[in-house]
Amino acid sequence: MREIVIRSWEDLQTACFEGAWEPSVMRYRNNRVFRGVTDCRWDLLPSLNRHCPHNLGLEKHIIRNFRKYGYADLANVHSFWQLIAMGQQFGLPTRLLDWTYSPLVAAHFATEDTNGYDRDGAIVCCDADTMNKLLPKPLRDLLIKEQCSIFSMEMVDSLANDFSDLTKLSEQPFAFFFEPASAINRIANQYALFSITSDPRIIIDTLPGSQDAFTRIVIPAERKLEIRDKLDYINISERMIYPGLDGISKWIARRYAPLGPLYNTKRKDN
């Protein structure tokens, strides 16, 4: 994976918007999506693989129990893909990975955990167009027909009802991005989308031909607090990312913590 190390807020802007100018429409456009991580050494490992490495087959039991015990909140969720997207948002172990269209929302996730300020964080960027070239023909054809780069929930519904249907689309494993319906505010506020692999044993950036799609923007530990403070000033914080009292409380707790003396004592500039 290509790597860029930033040294300032300005470096972050430059790296995040690299190649975004689209001459054909003379506007800033790109098909990159972003994922923020506390530790730049972390792999693109879904929560299912982290929680159940001993038996990925537990996935079907996890989903069944989520549907069963969450019925009061899920009764009107009829799409399997919307179901697992909502589970992912609330911490259910799934094969999905969280991404965002916004590089600065990704920067929030890379800097929100102040207990991780002793480690370099990162924003992982993925070029969706490069990944789409690796898709099975039925999926590529649907994207071309709909003139888009990211699948909607309805598009995925038209291709497969569940994971078992997904595997029937190709003998070779594949991955794609899809955007769920904004059924809860945090999906909309996080500008969220998800990646999914047809085989839970496969990690997205290990697929043959996928390496050129990924770039890691490293945020050094000593720059995390600067990035964090400046994100707050442009209203990218827990108040927006997690709508409700829990988000407000998280923001207040961090806002009033003595982080400056802990992490900025060695800085010579401001």
C-alpha cells in the first residue's frame, strides 16, 4: 500500500484531495473513499474476523440473533443488506468495513480516541474505480448501466438476497462498496458506506490486483491533537458523528480533558 506521511493540517488537505480535480467537468470530483484508524499498523480487518477468528461460520448465528433480539427496532427492515449495515453501525461483528466519502470524517475516526495518541494514526484511501475493475461481470455491468461507482442498497438487493447468493455470482472472491439507506442519523452524518467481501476469509486489500487501489495517509502521533482541534472548529466532532446525548457527552469529555500539557509540550510552533 502506498504511504504518505503528513506533517501539518495543510499536508492533510493536500493528501486527501490529491487527484480530485476532474477536467471533464472542471470541478473537484473523485471516486475515493476513506477509513480512519487509530493505529496506522492496523490491517483492514472486519469486526467478524477480529471477534470470531476461530470460526467465521458463526456469522450466520450472529445475524440470526441480531434479527431475533433486535426485532422491535428491525421489524421494518426488509433488506438483508440494510440489516447488516445497521448491525455494523451498532457494533455487531460483521464482515463489513466502515468507510466514508469524507476524508475529514475519516480524520475524526483517526483522532477521536485520545488513549491512542501515543501511536501514529492513519486515513486509508481506496479508489473505488480501481476496485470496480476487479468485479465479476454482472456487478460491473450494473454499475455501468446505473452510471455510478458505488452500489446502492437497492442495486445489491437486485443481485443477491444474502451472502449465499453473493458467492454464486463468481467462483473467485470479490469485494465492492455499497451505500445503505440513511435509516439512522449517524449513517447520514458520517457520510457512511461499507465494503463487503464475498468470502469472509478474504481481506479487501489482499485481493489480486487491489494493491494499487489503496493509499495510507499517516498522521504522526505528535500531530494528532492539532488535527483533532482543527476538526472541532469545522464542526466535525462526536456531536455530529454520533447524534444524541452520547455524542454530546463524548465531545464534552474530550473537549475539557487536559490534552495540551500531555501531548503538546514538545511543540515549538503553534
